[in-house]
Amino acid sequence: MKLPAKTRNALPTKDFGLPSERKYPVPDASHAADAKARATQQAAKGNLTPAQHAAINAKANKVLGATHSYEPVKHTGRGVK
């Protein structure tokens, strides 16, 4: 779900996975799940440090609650047999 600039700019800094950069907004469950997915993609590309990835996941998990605090499966590039 797209977060309009006006709404995003109105969010408190604490509502971001990376608050110092105001990146990866997690104001609700939908955005928290999306932040986790995008962070995983960016970490795989080397654009996020492991610490940044962990911080985003921790913030998103807090919003999602304990029932959604899983780590995504890491793909090895091998096919399923």
C-alpha cells in the first residue's frame, strides 16, 4: 500500500524501521509486513547492513505482534525436488 508523502511526513520518527533515516515506515501491520519484505530484498542485494536489517525486522515484529515474528526462509538458489 502506497503511503502518501503528506501522511509519511506526518509520521513520528519512532514509526520507522530506520528512524534516523526515516526509512521503512511501519505505522500499521500492512506497512510493517512490507517493510520486512523490502528490507530482506535490500539486505540480499547488500544495500543494508545486518544490523539495519535486524533493526527493521525488530520494529516491524513489534507492530505485527508475536504471531508474525518469523524470519523469512533463505533461498539457496537450488530447485525444489
